[in-house]
Amino acid sequence: MPPTTDAATVRVPGTTANLGSGFDTLGLALTIYNRVTVTRSADGVRILSPIAEAARADATGMLAEAARAFFNRSKSTPFGFEISITGDVPLARGLGSSVTARLGCVAALNQLVGEPLSRGDLLDLVTGLEGHPDNAAPAVYGGFTASGVVEGSVRCVRFPVAQGLKFVTLIPAFEISTPEARRLVPMQFSKRDTVHSLNRTALITAAFAAGDYGALRGCFDDCLHQPYREALLPQLSAVLRAGEAAGAIGGWLSGSGSTIIAITLGDVDPVAEAMQQELPESAVVILTPDNSGLKVL
């Protein structure tokens, strides 16, 4: 397909994944965003964003890989480009920063060559790059999503989330490496823990589908990944208990961390203050659901 434009900009929401026991499956889009602009250039991939030099090579490699996957999937002629990524989604904090970069890159490239790929195609592509769809699905579609790879492609079921639900988002000053966090999760689980995780994932999904957020209370007591990842974030349980005692419905480790999120339909201030007292070296942001997902600007 011939080129249609020389520059394209998209906005991608940050996301929170797992939501307790929904490991690599459940996700939700939040009102925190990165903006990605891709502009044609002579050759190669050049990052214009103010990324630290130590991270620039890794980011360039990640985006070059995403571009190769896009050109292969879309059967478009490859070309060089400059990419700018700006916004508020912090790196390595469990809020989907890698998805905002990968999805933003391929979605903007898709615009540049006349949109040969659908949103479903973009989701499949980014899931292949990420390894799982829990962050990619809500970033594409917005809202609450349950997603998985079925017969070679991503199947995603999405539900809108009421704006009255508030997400008290505690963002520590330190990063957590996703590969390191994943290595801590065991390869095998007991029957008891497996059944518990299935039960909680089903209840959480049903509550979001019905919009019955009160039914979420008590359902985030995960035993699949959070207890093991607490080695990297020893304050996790104390922060979650403090948030619930202050009025939160419940909370979870966002992705692999380090961000911790609690949800409430009531006053956010007591919840935020209680959580931050347990982890003072952190910032608190109050977010709401994003029900739009990927947006072309």
C-alpha cells in the first residue's frame, strides 16, 4: 500500500494488569497516557524522546523489533523513522510503559501506510512482542479486559468501567525489572492455590462485567504471584492492608510492580494517605478508568 502521510501521532493509555490472581490475563486501562509520534526519515530508527543514554540502546532495539514485526505483518515496504515518546507513564513501574511504546510505534506506522491492520491485528502483533496480552488488550480497547491467546490469535472480552471507580495509584521511587519479577514466580502450584486463583479470577471478572464493584471486596487475596514478588517489594502487604483499612474495596500489585493500586468508590484521600504512610518514598496519583483505549490524534 502506498504511503499516505509523513507523520502520525497516537495516544496510548497506561494499564494495570493481573488485578490480583488474573495473571497474564486481566487488565484495565487508566487515565495516564503516553503520546507517540512517528515521522518518516532516511533510514533506521531514531528516538527523539529524552531517554537516558543507558536505556536508549535497549529502547531502540525494542522499537526496531516492533517495526520489523509491523512491516512483516502488514506486508508494507520498510522505511526508516524517527519516534518521539512523551507522557506520564513511568518506566518499569508496572503501568504498561513497554506496551505504550510498542503499541504506539506500530499504531503510528499503521497510520503512515494507510491502516492495513485492524485493532485486532495490532493486538495480536503487540501480544507477540510482549509475550502476553494482559496489558496490550486494555491499551488497545480501553476498559476492563479478559484476554488470552486462543487458536493462535488473541481473544479479548471487554467491559466498560464506571467513572465513579477511583484508582489510588502508589508509585514508588524505584523500578522493578519485569524479567526479575517473573523469575520469582514458581513453575508449579499446589491444587489449593490453583483452585483459589481460578475462583478469584472468575469472581473479579464477573464483578467487573456486572459493574458490581462492591463484590470485588476480599477478592484480591492472590496466592499465585504476589507473595513471591513481595521479596522485591517488602512493603506490599502492609500497603494493601492500610488501604483497605482506610476504606478501599481492595488492591493489588500492578503488573510486576513496583506500583501498588487500590480501588475505592468513596473518599480517596484517607486511602492515599494510609498507603503512602507505609511507603513514604512514593508518589500518589488518583486515576480513573480509560474506556477509549488507543486513540489516533
